[in-house]
Amino acid sequence: MSNDNEKKQNDDSSENTVADTENKTGTIDKEKVGVYICHCGGNISDHVDVHKLAENVKGLSGVAKVHTNMFMCSDPGQELILEDIKNGEINRVVVASCAPSLHETTFRGAIKRAGMNSYLYEHANIREQVSWVHEGDPATNKATKLVEAAIGKAKNLEALDPILVDAKKHATVIGGGIAGMRATLDLAKQGFEVTVIEKSAFLGGQAARLDRLYPSSEYSGELIRELFNALMKEKKVTLYTCAKMSAFKGSVGNFELTVTRTPAAMDKHRQGRFVDNLGIFIDDIPKRIEDITLKTGAVIMATGFKTYTPARGEFGFKDIDNVTTLQQFIQDFKHAETKDGILYLNNKKITRIAFIHCVGSRQIPGIHKPDKNGNLNEYCSRTCCSATIQAAGRIKKTCPNTDVFDFYRDIRTYGRFQEDLYDETSENGVLFFRFEPESQPLVSANQKGDFPVNIKVKDVLTFNEELEADVDLVVLSTGMMPNPIPDMVDMMKLPVGADRFLQEVHPKLRPVEVANAGILLAGTCQAPMDVTEACTAAQAASVKATALLGKGFVELDPFVAKVNPDLCKGTGDCAEACPVDNAIEIEKHARVNPALCTGCGICTAVCPENAIDVKGWSLKQYVKMVDAILAA
């Protein structure tokens, strides 16, 4: 960008405006549109000539004001909109900036503060759709067309009111693991009634199978007991173990769940106690199958994860007795003994032990075999490296005379203090060997010698020299997989990502929400996480549920389908095409449930009578946008 352009941008930033103008015709239109163009700190203005863009649109019919600003989302940028509205100079707003998913709510909020209906607003994306993919005159020309289309729509906008739906001050948490317990406790402390649905007879989930947590060195069982004891003090918490959701209907604020509880044989004397590797046992086992109906305002999914189970023969698993998984090793290590600085595990002397990373994670098509359903786990499970290095480090600390070998693809010890753990483990004598995915370690039974297992690997750190290690035990660092919940996914219409975990709306802007309003995510049901992250996500979900239900009603955007009864003939095409159950009902005419409608517009496309439209996105508005784009 030239120095002259830089000077122009700096001038824009200090004065806040480039072009304040009435339209060239001098007429006062019924619709007075204010257009606000953002430089985005150069993200847009480096490739789009914003001054030319302002000149291109300021003469259009209905345009009353045109401004540019370095950062429209900033307070000075928003102030431009507020002043023009308060001065009565505009009654429609168009902002040309980044994607609406980032700052649409920001600008609607500014419009609302100025006293204007916040839905008299249209957004033109000239960053992701223009400046990030085009440059020069083509970028400016495309930006002009998009802004012209936005103006065409803005002139035909109508004031809309948000939809208010009564909401029950009750939340349901599905899953009694560490994330589910954390979310439940936080909601209960805010005064909400909370019901927990746990499929097993125990609370604690996968965390109960862990030992010490890093970096606090706290026992996982102690953390689970602490959460459980706190829950028991909350009178508004109801726990259902041996329970699964068998039916689901309703919408945000007014969901109805059917919970089916099934008997299970458990020892009565364990009531309220932490059972190693299982969790907290509650003596509330149903004597017969029973169904319970719950009416709730929000649902938090905390269904957790399952650990990857290696296929038979994968790194010798199940073919060689001395090959185990990291999860099983952690459970066995709790009861291990040390003699003369050597580890004894299950009464077996372990003088050499090897860990192999990335078993069931970061799988590559053509190298790794898919499971029986054709799935590969191409994602990183994130926690395995730290857990493996923690286990290796503890062995060297407690059993210094046991040799520890670590075979890895990459070391990904993310998070606070975890790189220090890696350094410390290396300094304590753990030997590291790096392999490429296409040259994985070969694990085989040792037919001779003092050690039962042999490992061969091409070590990247020694320029692919083939090395061998004879060991007593091989530990496979297995990754996380999503818990299979197909029934709930179908019933609740939950979005599932390519990795088969539940998918949030946006990882940064809406990290614990799904597209279905009122359903939230907590913990490892959405991605691999450690205990700290799972609890943080659970707290975020509880805060979101509190904000959602705290007023006793839910405010929804009005962008839902609207039926014209004068045109509707009740053909039912719209209801048949609608992807949401019960969002459209057919009586004499089609009737839309605004709390269920997602505003997708499929019904509009299939209606033979053009009798149904989406508020805020009407066919008339689309026509005006297309006309603006096609105009010479």
C-alpha cells in the first residue's frame, strides 16, 4: 500500500468520516439508508478502494449518508451510526465490513441503543467474500455490487419484533462425568433446578479411571468426591443414574424429555463411596423399568468420550500379553510396587518399558486401517502426549532403575507447565525416539533373550537409523473417541462434525452452543479435552444456560417463516420439506411454530402458491438484491 493511501487511512481514522452526503438527486426518500464502510485496519482497504466504493454508492436512490471508518466495530465507529439515527438523518443501516457472524450483533446493539428498530439493518461482507479472495479493481467492483445489493434489501426492510418464549427455570444435564457434575453444580448455585441423567450407576465418568491430575498432582477421585459432596448439599439437584433419554420434543425454554431407568445389580454397601476406576456409587437403583417425564428449559450435553481400543494385532495388541493401553496401565500403576528402584506391575518385574504415541489418533488414509464403519480418527486427541509423558516421568521418579523408552510422532504438550513436564521427563532419563507415520514401530514377540517384546523403529532423530529395543512391557497411548449417541443425535437433531464429535456453532464466538437453541455442550462430547478444559467448557455452558433462562423467557430473532393465509391452500408441501419436526403444522392453512422454526427457507422454495416467506429475508427483498447486482 502506498504512503498516500496510508495517509488517507490515518485521516479517516482521526476524522471518522470520508463522505457525508445526501443523495445526488437532492430528494428525500422515504427510506433513508446510512451506509458505513469499514477499512478493518487494512484487511479490507488494502485490496478494496473504500473511497471509490463510497463514491459509487452515495448517489444511489435512498442513500442518505455514507461514512467510512478504520474500525466500524470500535466505539467511534458505532458512534457514527448512533449520531445519524438520533439526528433523524437515517432510518435504515447498511454496514460493509467483515462476516456478519462476527459483528452483526454489535451493530444491531448500537442501532437499538440509538432508539431504532435493530432489524432495520443489513450487513455486506466485503472482507471474507471480497478483500481476502480478490484484489485491485475486481475487488472494488465486487464490493460495490454487494453493498448495492445490501442497500436494495435495506430499503425494503420492515421493523420486526423479537419472539418472546416463556422458559422454565430448569436445566437438564445429560451425563454425570466431571463436566456434567461441574455444570450441574454451577447451575444449582445460581438457583436453578437441575436434573442429571447418567446412563451408568456411577458418577465421575472417564475421570474416575485416572490417577493423578497434572499439574496439581491431585487424585482424580478426590476431585470427583469434592464435586459430589457439593452436589449433595444442593436441594434443587435431582440425580437419575441407570437412566437414558428415550424421547425428546419441544423447543428452547420448553423441552420435554422422557427418561427411562433400568435396574442394575450393585452392592448396597458402596452407597456414596468412590469406587476405584468406576466413580461415585449412589444407592438409587430402580427395582423395575420406569419412565420419567421431565419438562426443562435447556439441555446440556455432557456425554463424554470413550477411549480408542486398538484392533487385534495393532502394535501387537491382544496378540502379545505384554502389550497394554495407557488407560489400563494407569489403573494398574495405582497398585504398583517398587523394589530396588525397579517397577513391579501385577507382580511382574518391569526393568524396561516402552510407550508408543498416537495410537488411534492422527490416522492417515492409506496408512492406517479404518474401523468396521469405515471411520478414521484423523484428529489429534491432544491429551495423550501429556498423559504419556506424565506416566513416563512418574516411573523414572519412583522407579529410577527401570528404563523408559518413548516412541513418538510429534510431542504436543500444550497447556500451562506441560512443556516443563516434557523437559523434566527428558532430563530424568526417559529416552525419546521419533518415527514417521509411514514407518511406525514394529512390535513383535521376542523369541529369544530376557525380554518378551521387541520393538524396531526407524528413528528420525538419528537420520532414520533402524534401532531395536527389547522391553518387558509396551504401553499404547490411545486417543479419545466420541461416545456413540446415535439415538440422541437423531431425536435432538444434533449437528455432528467430520470427527464425529458434536459440533458447536462457532469455536470462538459460540463455543458451547449448537444450532438448536437451548441445547448446549460441555466437555469432551465436542472435542478431546483434559479435565481442566472440560470443567471450563462446563462452566461456560452453565453460564450460557443461566443467561438463557434467567429472565423466565427467551428472546429469539424473528427470522422465521410467515404464512399468508390468503394465499395458502394447505397443500402440506412446506411441512413435508421442513427439516424440523413439528415446526409447521397443517390445519386449514399452514401454521408455523416460531420457537421451532430455524428460518432455513426450505418451505419458501417448495410452496407452489408462494404463500410462505421468511421474515427479514422475503422474496421481494431477494428480488431487489438481485436487481441491484445485475444492474449496469
